Amino acid sequence: MHTVEMLECALDFANHAGYGIRHEWLDGASSGRCEIAGQKWLFVDLALSPIEQLDQVLEALRSDPDIGAVKAPEELQRALGIRPAA
């Protein structure tokens, strides 16, 4: 899967996992996940290249302790380091 396809897959997965997605021009400043008023949000920095955006999205998802409970596509599971259920 190409980088942009993987990024779209990761963002779809994050949305399915309950994240609101915001694409913002953050000029390389901190981006990632946060919680606002009980809602999980994922901020994607439009100033970054697609591969940098993908790295940040994957890092944010990996830091969510509950992310393994949501079924992810196999290739995304590998990228996140999630072991498929037996």
C-alpha cells in the first residue's frame, strides 16, 4: 500500500475508533491526539509531507491503550504493531 493510501486507511481507522479528525495548518508544531470534552481528536498537520503525517497518525494511534480493541486492516495492524487475534 502506498503512503497516501496508508494515511487514508489510518485516518479511516481512527475515525472508526471514535476519533474526530482535524486537518490543520500547524506549521510543524505539535500534532497528534488529544481529548476535548470527552471526545477523542486527532490533529493532522497540513504543513507536513504525507509520510510525516502518516508517521504522526501511527504514533498517535499506537499511544492509545484501547486501539487494539478495534479491528484494523491487516496492513495497518502491522504498521501499528498490533498482533491479530488468534
